[in-house]
Amino acid sequence: MDAERPAPPAATTMARPFGRSGDPGEIDSHVLRLIEHMPAAVLLFEADQSVLYSNRAAKILAQVLSPDEGASPRTRLQDWHPRLVPPSALELCRARGMWSGEVALDSPYRAARVLLVKIHALGDYGGGPYGLSLRDITLEHDRELELNLRNSELEVALSRLSSAQEAVLKTEKLASIGQLAAGVAHEINNPIAYVKSNLNTLQHDIFQLLSEIRSRLRGQPMGEGYGIDIDEVATEIQELIAESCEGVDRVVKIVRDLKDFSHLDRIDNWVLADLHAGLESTLNIVWNELKYKAHIVKTFGDLPLIECLPSELNQVFMNMLMNAVQALENYGVITVTTERYGDKVRVSIGDDGKGIPEDVLPRIFDPFYTTKIVGEGTGLGLAISYGIVAKHHGTIEVTSVPGQGTLFLIELPIEQPRERGMES
């Protein structure tokens, strides 16, 4: 049996330990016994791959890899498995002094095994004999494959979750716009109504003016009491046109703000934007909801352009403003304040309404949590706002005193971390 063959001197000569000195032969005997009882398979072989020594773990592994061989002597590496040592392994070991790699070995009796194989050149200049250690890492390899599979599944699930989250954001935004549609229609209807009235008056005045001009050109002045004051009519026409232009501008602004607010940004469409423009646009959209219940106090600081998703922040501002106006039981005050704080900007939106009870405060950002009656709220507004601010690497905090009011403080970085970055 190969286990009874003595190890050659070159392979068994050991360096003196740092401990007490002892007989080299006795030390070699102890080392050999240690190797024999190691859990890793160890083989010693020559350059021609003839085996000089194999420990107990190696013999057990041989039975597992090649059960047909039985207990017959295994004098060459191929007796363990034909592909145990890759063809290039010995050549690299001679050049570098060692080689290490994973080897997958199939078997007709069971699933493939994966071994971690290490070969060390024990002779001078990378020559033989060679020491080989084997460790079965099949379970570790299977776990790694399983982990990679689970990671892939998680990435797919995360992608689906992100898509669902984006869809919920769009749905909530569209729901918010739908909720405000009546108010926006009213805001548009007012200027359109007086533009229409002005056009009717303008039509009458122009008809009179043209009739007077036509009569005078024909040398037939209108009778007394029927003539018109051309200067007075011209002044009235100018005023009517100016008012109509103002009304049309109002409609254009509302439509533009609504378009900007409802624009569904792509997830990676990060741009430099003016927060004040976003706040003004949002205030204009929700104005019909605010003007009858609140006095708006704006205190805008000097802010730089910030890197953000503008329409998503507009959604946050709208949620904050709508929450504020809904908290007012009577006519009250809503404050909108901005300031720069180092490399961040702060937006504070507060009200002097009924406030939030202390036991409710920790839950206001939970999805689907709402204190409103059924049909009035989805419970997603603040949760989505929290997610949008978090996506901007910002924070949102709330302080409230029941009976005195509530203040939301939103803090956003001026520049996003570079790994997020802006698109070129």
C-alpha cells in the first residue's frame, strides 16, 4: 500500500522549531502523525505524478471519487481522478513554486464535486517532489451558487418593486391632480369669464367706433345725441384689451404650472432647478384650495439651484401644503420658508391648525396610514413624500403641538453624491 512507503528525505526534512530542540527524526515522526490525522487530503508525488505518500483523508477521498477502484493501491494521481490536476498546474507550479485553483470533478454516481487544490514545489527551483492538499468545497460552492441565484432573484424583485413604487408615485400624483382639477378649473374659469365679457364689450365698442368713422368719412355726421366720443371709446378699448391679456396670461400661467407639476420625470433625469420656482408653481396650482382658508406668508432666502427631480419635489410641496390647509379648522396662516444651511437647503412649511396628537406623530409617514375619513385620503401622500426626500439624500422632520400647529422641515443637499450624479 502507498501509505506504507517511506517519505523521501527531501520531503520530510523539517526546519528546527522555535521551541525547545529535539531529535529531528522524532520531530519528523510527530509531523507525519499530524499530517495523517489532518481533515484535509494531503498527497506527496514526484514530477511524473507517481504518489509517494497519501494521508488518511486522501484515501477516504479516493474512495469517494473513484469507488470502482475499491481498496487497490493508488500509485498515481490519476488513480484519484483523471482530472484532479489540470495540465497547466504543474507547469505553473514549477515556474512560481506553487499553484492553487478550484477543480470540478464529475462522477457517474453523484453530483459533481468541487475541490480546492493547492500544489507546492518542495524541491529546489520549483522541482519535485510536490505536496498537494485537497479540500472539498462542494457545499461552499453550492452555497455560493445558491447565494448568487438568490441575489439575482432579489435584484429582479427590487427592480419590480422600484417599478411599482414609480407607478404608485405616478398614480398618487395623477390622483392629486384629479383632486385639484375642480379648483384649477375654477381658477381658469374666472379669467376666461372676464375675457369673454371684455370681448363682448369690445365687439360692441368697435362696431360703434367703425360706424362713427364710416359716417364721418362719408361726411354724414350722426345726429345730436347719437355721436360717440372716439377718444373715450379708444381708451375703453385699450383697457379691455389690457385686462383680456392679463386674463389670458393668468390662464397660460396656470396651464404651464399644471404641466410642470404633472410632468412625470424619468427616474434618472436629475437637473439643476430653482426651488422657489417650484414652490410658486405649486402654490399657484393649489391656490383655489388655499385662498379661502389661509393667508400665505412666504419668507424666501437666497437659494442656489439644486440638483434634483423638480416635479417630484413639487409633489412633496403640494402634499405639505394640502396637509397644512386641511389642518386648519378656521381661517389660518400657512408659512413657507426657505434658507441655505451650509451645503444644504431647508424648506419649512407650517400651519397654525389643530396639530397632530403625540401618539399619531410617529406613524404619519407609514404607507396607507391616515386619520382622514374613508374616501378623503389614501394615506400615501406623506409616505411618498418621505421616499422622494430620501431619494434626494435629504431628510424630512415634523414637529407638532396639538391645538397650536405643525411644522414640516425638509432638508436637501445642493449637490447629489457623485455616484448618483447628473446625466451628461
